[in-house]
Amino acid sequence: MQYRDRTEIIRQILEVANDAVNITRTKLMYNAFLSYSQLKEYLTLLIKRDLLSYDSITQTYKITEKGLRLLQFCNELDDMMKKKSQQRIRQQ
């Protein structure tokens, strides 16, 4: 797997959380390809920024509305960058 920056890791965590209604810490860790220490760091950040919520009763995580908006924005931005890149290739 290639190097991922913080933004890409956060995006991937949000995508994994979005694909499941409620997801456990272990499933997040494996599906986002993170170590336990990395996951703890990112979960703390995402919960603090209100992008993920934690249910202490079921011990699961869920993407928030704010997290969903950020994920959609990232996906739209990625699509625009891909389209721009394809246009440059065609022009050459």
C-alpha cells in the first residue's frame, strides 16, 4: 500500500464508517488498514471534531452529519481533480 496522508486516512475512516450503520473499533481498524495506535489517534481527533460519534453502550462508532458532509466534499473534490487530470492528458 502506498503512503497515505492524514487527509486520505481520515477520508477512508469516514468511508468505512459510512458503509456500516454502527461499526466497532476492530472493524474500523482492519477496513481502514490502520494499526491500533493509529486508529486511537484518529478516532480521538474525529470524535473531538464531531465527525464521528461513539455509543458507549454498544461500543460502536457512527458517522455524523458533519462527517458525511466532509466525506461528500472530499469525494466531489477528488472527482473534479480526476476530470481535470483527464483533460490535461487529452490535450497533450
